Amino acid sequence: MLEHIPTDTAEDLRKQVQQFRDRSHPSSPADDVNALLALFPRVNTRNGYILDYMVETSAAGVELPIRPFARPADDDSWMPFYEGEVPMRDELVEQLYKYLDYGQTLAGAFEYAYFIIEMWSLRVSRYAAEWLESTPIFTEAGFDEALTKARKVSDLRRPDDYTPTVRTDEDGSGRVRFLVYTAMGWERIYYLESRITDDGYVDQQAGEIVADMGTGLIF
């Protein structure tokens, strides 16, 4: 059964993440990703390890999305080996997810799903990342504020509750569900559905739409 996360807990975290998004560039990738991790007190790395990431450029000179990984805290020369341009699921589990822990609590699972999507958006241009133009919604006031930004609203289905819902299972897996407003492309409010598997991997996809706002920002 899905259970609710306290509204204040979720909303305080959202505000901290927004401030982090507006930061200046860090001195190093490790400083960047570990400063983000520090905002999520229930998400931790395995003892003796920290997070880091690589930034590579394509043959056409385009900066690619980051490749996050965990490395020994005392060895900043350590780098993972990925066979292709896009890491496979098993590689990500081996190099990243198995080093992360959220205590398998409801609040921990919520923070973990939230952290993972924010981490993957690091260093991505706002013109290429829908998530960076999106805002999680954890309160009725946040929902109403998003509605006021739209030129039109159709198919409005106002939720009975606005707080994130979470389920954790005995095998270490879990599910997290919360509302998101996005202004890019197809402007809408929808439920982000996150599935955490027992090896720590997180699969995220857009779920039910509760407010259709038509065409949004086009870059």
C-alpha cells in the first residue's frame, strides 16, 4: 500500500533543491554531485566511497550527459569502464547504484527517487532537459500556482492529496509517486512514477496527467 510522506518534509527538500539548481558552477564534478547528495539526508554512499561523474564530448563537439559513478574517497584518479556511449543497466548498478543506500524507509525511498533524477540532470543544458524546467508539486498551493501560469487548462482532475506517496517492499524494492509541473514542450501537471528495484536501479516514467495546459515552452 502506498503511504504519504509529510508535506513539510517534501516541500522543504524541494526548496533546497531549487536553490541548488540556481548555484554557480562547482570547482569539480565530485564537489558538485556530493553537494547535491548532502541535501538528501536519508541517502548515503557506502562507507569509504563518494560520488563523482565524467563529462565527455561527442565527435560533433556536443557535451554529453554526465556519467555518474561511485569511487574510493581517497582516489580521485579512479575511473569506471563503460563499453558504449550509453551505459547499460548492469553497468550502472555495478558502478553506481550498488554503492547507494536509503535505509529502505518510506522517507528514504522518496529522497532516493528524487535524488536520482536530480543527479542525472547535473550539467545538462536547460534547453535539453525537461526536468530542469519542471517543478515537483507537494502542496495544494504549489498546484494552484502552476495552474495560474497556464494560458489554458483542460482535463483538470484535482487530486484529493498533494503529498508524495511511497511503498517499500521487503526485498528492498519500492515505488514513489509525486506530482510534477513541466512548462517545456507539452505543458502539463502529471504524476512521476519511480520504481526502485532490489539492486538499487531506478526506472522513472511519466504517469497520469491531471492538468493539460497545451503547448508550453519551445526552445
